[in-house]
Amino acid sequence: MSDTDRIAAPLRRAAEAGDIPGVVAAAATADGVIFEGGFGTRDLATGAPMTADTVVWIASMTKAVTGACAMQLVERGKLALDGDLSRTVPELAQVRVLEGFDAKGAPILRTPRRPVTLRHLLTHTAGFTYDMWNPDNARYLEATGTPGIITCRNAALTTPLVADPGERWEYGIGIDWAGKAVEAVSGQTLDRYMQENILGPLGMADTGFRIGPAQRTRLAKIHARTEDGLVSTDTELPQDPEFHMGGGGLYSTVGDYLKFTRMILAGGTLGGMQILKPETVSMMWINAMGEVSCRPMKTANPALSNDVDFIDGWKWGLSWAINPQRLPTGRSAGSLAWAGLANSYYWIDPARKVTGVYATQVLPFFDAKAVAAFEGFETAVYESL
């Protein structure tokens, strides 16, 4: 059996068994792409095949791209990692900390003990949360009529902090605010800045906040895992949003996203295009949150996410998770990784010089069968090295 067949095997098995509707994955070393393929169907309602160029919602895999935009502007002296970011984004001066709720259910708010910084936003230590993993945030949205983040309405960014900046890791909308900082100092909308400075230079022609006509013909449907099995849905982000969701708004292909992860793996340059300086990338892939560590993400909305329990000691760089120990798949300690809500995943291993990207389109997040297929894919990639 060839290396390509061995890498494909766990993906093909998962799709043929009906564990997932369809899956697309790709991997590369420092020498180039070693695998790319699609298996199963992109829409169970129609049976359309999942192909290597299938377009998927990558959700929170967007965060690393927005983080790279912000770090370009740090390089250029237009943004600073540390210091009061409300001088750049005045709305952040209005942020309050949620202390609880009074007897009538109204939120009790106070002024934060310190200002929010770009470092806080990129490491999820600002105190912002998502309602799907924080019941207090969910209660706040209900009590105040504030829209959820996936509406892409500016009012969705007005939720309070649940901890003072810098005190603990809380996964949330911080990188959406980082996107606002990019817009403030560049004078461009986030989609335009991203296109001109990252997506265009890397040749990521199928990546963007808006699904174009060419992409829509290859778009995978998001499926829900229900008591009756997997069901195709029409879930889709607003195509004319009030703001571009830097924390989760991109649609892409696995091949496109692999260009981004290969650029990071290579120290900021791919195909002769320098996106980031090597010293910037080196700073991005080490712990950027000090003594704070990632906390378990306990679901507050089982339809959207299962519980996500981190191994003790996981850290966050500038803008991804960092595993403290070698993983059973073969991934080295100190590798970079994250995921998207509809069960898309990537990793970048600077020690072994390998990166992989995987996507299915299934809710809720951290689906056991989708994760098992991803781990099988990752293990096969390492066995091929």
C-alpha cells in the first residue's frame, strides 16, 4: 500500500461507514504537499460528492488568519501587542465585567480592573466568551436581547467580559475585536485587508467571507447529528454582514487553508511571498499567555458543541493552541493547532516540519466520530514521514 493510500484509508472508512457525510483533507511537509483528497458526500440530501476542492465553512480556523493580519500590523508599528487597545478601538473603553444577575435577572456590571490589549484578544485572555460555552453569556444575551455572534451584527460584540483581562483563559469573541483593530489602523474592511495582504499573495482564491458563484457550486452543506442520524441543513452565515467575523467568518477549501499553514510552517514565506517575518512567526508559535492555561470548554448548547476537555497545561500562542506533550498521533510537543465549529481541524508541527488540514461539516463541534477520523488521518500522516 502506498503512503497516499494509507493516509486516505481512515478518511475513506469513516465516510463509507456513514460516520461522517463526507471529508476532505490535505497534508504537507517542508518539501511540499504530500496528500490531498475528498471522500463521501458534501450533501446527504443530494449525494453530491465531497471532492478535494469542496468549499467548507472553516469557522474558528479563521482566527489564525485574522491573527496573522494583526501581527503584520504589529510588524509595521501600527498595532502594539501590549497597551490599552481602546486608544485604537474606542468601543473597547465601554466594555464591562459581568458580576452576576440581580433578583430580577438584570445583569450586574462593573468596570474592568485593567484595559484590554491585543495580546489579550489573540490569546483569549481578555475575558470575552461565547454563549455556547458560557451559560452566563447565554443568560446575558437572553436578558438584554443582544444578538449572538453568528448573526455578524455589531451589537453581538457588546457582550461583557466574565473575568478581568489577563486573569484567565476564556474562549470567545476576542479575535472578532482584533479584526476591528485591523480595520481601525488599516483604514480597510477586514475582508479587503485580508484579501490584499494574505489571501491574494498566497493564492487562496477560494477563501473569503462571501461565498462567490464559483464557490457555491462546490459548497458542502452543514449536517446536524440528530437522534435520526445525520441531516443536511441550510445553515449559512449572513452574506451581507454588518461586520466581517474575524473569529469565524471564512469559507475556504482544505487546499487553500493548507497554503496558509504551510506559510506558517516555513516561517512566514510561501512561493516567494513573504507574509510575515520569521521572527514574528517564531513569536507567534510560543506561549503568549504566561502562567494562564486553557480551561475545559463545557457546552452550554449541546446542539452546537460537545464538551471539549483540554489536556492539562495547554497554552495559547498568537492565535492558536499549543500542546505541551507529544500526542498519540505523533504530533510533537509545542505544535500549533485549532479547529472550526463544524468539525474542521488543522495542526502545524514545527519540530517534524509537517502540517495537516481536515474538514467535515457536522454539528455539534468535537463530534466523536469526526474527531476519530481526524486522529486516524493525522496518525497516518506521521506514519508516512
